Amino acid sequence: GTQERRLRSMRRAFLIGVLASSLGVARLCHRGDLFWCRARGINLGTLLQRAGFSLDRMPDLSGRTAVVTGASSGLGLEVAKQLALANATVVLACRNLSRCERAQSLIAKASARRAFAPANTLPLALDLESLQSVAAFAAALEAELQRRIAADEPARAPSLDLLVNNAGVAAQFPLRLTEDGVEATFQANYLGHFALTTRLLPLLTRSAAGRSGLGRVVHLTSGAHRGAPPEGVPLSLASINDARLGGYARYRRGPSSPNSALL
């Protein structure tokens, strides 16, 4: 009757789903084992470890300036918010400026709810998949910091105390090259942040010298490197851009890895 037809329909839908999933996995493997690349797996037990830091240990950051990339959502937004609530001036660096402005509004509301001083945040556009955008961001940042202090202390140079390299993308499927001719995952996660850090290093160094060496650069990492082949990836543009290379292989840590190039 009706129930039997419903069961047959459910079985048919289940079989179609299994078949579609099998074909998808087979297609990924055929294209160079794109997904996990003979992965050794991610240790989910790390999720149960206690955090080594708590917010009650956050010092007062008045007078400090921080840049947080990928500050429009997720961990970047939370880091930016907590720095702002600790009275730092926080530059929200985001690819999508409208989302960055929404993040600025969320941080302002969090500050108001806690009856803190108004959050001091500055949204600036930054696309790590474009080296031209990285250069423009660094120039705009220094100019804006200089403008902000010019009225009160015209002789003082702008300062930057903390750079948090948080932004990142998951492995891109299918392979896509940026305007600079580099695979998008590698450029957004490694090359873009390397270029940004290099551009801002003189400002960070100068600021640290004036504050007894208290400058910081923080790189956020991922467990996704466990999904790369054990032998790593040869560090050459041809290898990075190879469509046969699994997306997660670009996270691999090792003597010839993208991670080593950055660190």
C-alpha cells in the first residue's frame, strides 16, 4: 500500500545518494587524489585539550595598534573584538570591505553592551590573492595611522604593535590561479601573508624599538597539513600550480613545504 511505496521511494533515494557519493569520490581520486591525498588524518583529540590562554589574562592595550587579517568573521572577528575591548586600536583587514564594516558595527555593539570605552577600529580592504592589493593596503595603513596622530603629535611616526595573520581559504577546487599567476590556496594562505608581513616589517620593527621590543607577529595555522602526502611538495611555482596536486598538499609542513618558506 502507501507505506510500502514510501519505503521503496526512500530506498531508491538512498541508493541514488550512495551512487552519487561514490562517483564524486571516484572523480576526485581520478583528478589526482584531490581531497585528502592519502591523508594520515586529523587528530580530533586536540579539540579536547584545555586552552592555554584565557581572556582574564588579557592586559590593557591602550595605545597599541593591531592588524587582524580576515577580521570579518570567525576567529578573526573574535580576535579583533577582544583586542578592541582591551582598548587597542584594531585595523580590520578584509577582502570584502562591506563585511568588514559589519564586523566593525558588531564590535562597537559588544563594546557598548559591556559599558566599555568606544571601540577604536578601522576597516581597510585587503585581498591576499593580489600582491597589488597587499602593497596598497600597507601604504593605506601607514597613511591612515599617520593621519590619525598628525593632529595631536605631528612629529611622532605611526606605530604598529601587532600583526595577526589569520585570514585563509580552504583548498580550492577546481584549481584556480590568481592575477599573479599563483594557485589561489597557496597565495591566500602563505604568499599573501608573507608579502604583507614583509611590507609591514619596517613599521613593526620601528614601533618595537620605541617600545622596548614588544612588537608581535602571530601566524595562525591549520591541521589541514595532515591531509598532505608525507613526502611534502617541491617548492616551485610549477609544483604549486600543478592541477594534479591535491589541494591539501599545499598545507604540508616539511623541508620543501610552503609552511617552511613562510616561517
